[in-house]
Amino acid sequence: MLSSTWPRSLLIRSQVTFTGEAKYAVRFESTISTPLPIIPHRATISGPLPWLSLAQIDEYLKPLRVHIPWTFTTASTTSRATKNGRKAGTGWSYHGRYTFRTREFGLQFAARVEDVLNDEGIPHSALQTTDFALHIPSKLKHIEPVSSSRYVSAGSPGSDSGITHQLPLQDADAYEPKFEGIVEEETVLSLTIKTHYAYIPEEILSLRPQLPATNDTPFPSMLTVPGLTIRDVRFAMLVDKIFRDEYLKTGRGLKSKQPTSLEYPSAQHMASNIFRQGFCKCCGLPHPLHECDKRKDYPPVGQCKVCGRSHWVVDCPVVRKSEGKKRAESQK
């Protein structure tokens, strides 16, 4: 369901066929009204949750991208973004980013996020789990002195600095909040969520790419595979509502730059791309290629990019020899 507020624009890209070969191209770019979706009901399933369906991708993920500062990414994108050398694994994960006037406001918001986690029954411990992570870096920013009679003093709870912030009496959309001439810690709070106890529904499984051992490797029924579910979308929308109502309107939070229009392929194409990360390139199951017991019986379609022979790169003798040399040198 869609609400009637916050109309934005969304560009839709369609699939067209030329000479019997499917190609993705911009056949038409239709600008349509994309109101903010209504927050979905809480999932009542006690077992693993299904990944987002194609209908839910269209109903929530696409329009939400122009309304809330959350993005959905695959494993490789997450790894590059966090620069921590780790991958997020299979499926999409959902990433939010909020900016606050001070670090204190960011910490207050983090406490409100924890309230949502508790209310929704999302597992967490010190705001870090396989399902959820929260990070609060900060940077110093100088705010020029400004005086205004439209603002009332509001002390900083729990602060012994004696600094008094000036908070707006009216909606922040009408009046930009003014602060005294002090050095403020503008804080950016980053959130990541995905459902660890999830499974891939048949609708999405049917979009798996055809790989050498796919036909000989049926996907196990109800195999738990971490991914993005409606629980995560609901969480993001609840958190964003708190930010808008309690922080953005009061001047404690800063508005993010949201795209006014986006170009997306079909939900089918988007979902099929998920299998490019975190899934075996030989059989399509959620494990690394070097752990696949099918790869010796099913060579890759193309030749090895290292030596030109018919085997997977992980089995290439040239690669193994090079890796062995590196290990030997590191132990010297």
C-alpha cells in the first residue's frame, strides 16, 4: 500500500528484445508519482523469513530509495564501502546513514534505534550482531555565531560542558536552526541490517543463473540464506520516522540529499543479480567455489584466465604455485 504524501519521481527501465536476444535498454523513461509507502505490518512467522518478493521490491525498495537515506547493496559493494576486507555474504543488506548536529544527538538516536530493535524482536548485543550493526564516527565542524529570537535555549542533558544549544520553536523545514558560535561535533550514524535467519522463496530461486552444475545441484528446500526481508524494510522505515519526527523537525538532525529520480531495471533483473555475489560459480549454492565438490566434474564454460586450460582458477597449478611461494616467504 502507498500513502498519498511525499510524491517523488522514479524512472522505470524496461526489458526489450532485439532479434530474439534479450537486452536491457532504456525503452522508455516514465516519470511516475512515487509516494512514501505505508510501513508494512510486523512479520508473524516464527521460523525463517523469506527474502523480499518481486512485488515487495517494486512496492518498497524502489520508491523508498527516493524517500529515506537507505540503500540496498550486495556483498562486494558492502566490502568496498566498509573497507574492512570482509564481505557481507549472500543477498542484499540494507544500509542507512543519518547526520546529527552533535555527537550527543547521535547517541540519543542510537538509544532510540535500540528501542526499535527490542520492540521488533531483532537480535542484537551492544548494537552489533550478524543481523544488525551500528557505527558512530564523528568530525569537528565550526558553526558561525548566529543570534535569532525565534530560538529557545535547550540544555544538553548529561553534558558538563556548559554549552547551550539553540533549538527552533517551529518546524525546521520553515526555519533553519541556528547555533551559537562553537565547535560542534557533527556526527554521522551508519546502520546496516539484514536477516540472518532467512530463506530464498521459489520465485527468487527461479532466477538463479544457469551454471555448469546447476541442473545436478537442486537448491535445498528451506536452506537458511541471509538476505533482505520485509522485517528489515519495516525496521528502516520505523527508524526513519523517528529521525524525521524527533530529530529533523527539531533541528537536531540534518537532512540528507536524496535522489529525486532513479533508473532501475525490472525487479526480476535486480533479484537475479543478487546471485552474482556469495554464491558458487559452479553449482549456484551459497558457498565459496573452493568448497564446491562439483567443480572437478563440471569445468567452467571458458578457459582459465591464468594459464588458458580447462579448469577453475582456484584449481590452477600456476595460481597454487604462486600462493605457495607467498606463504613460504611470509614464514621466513
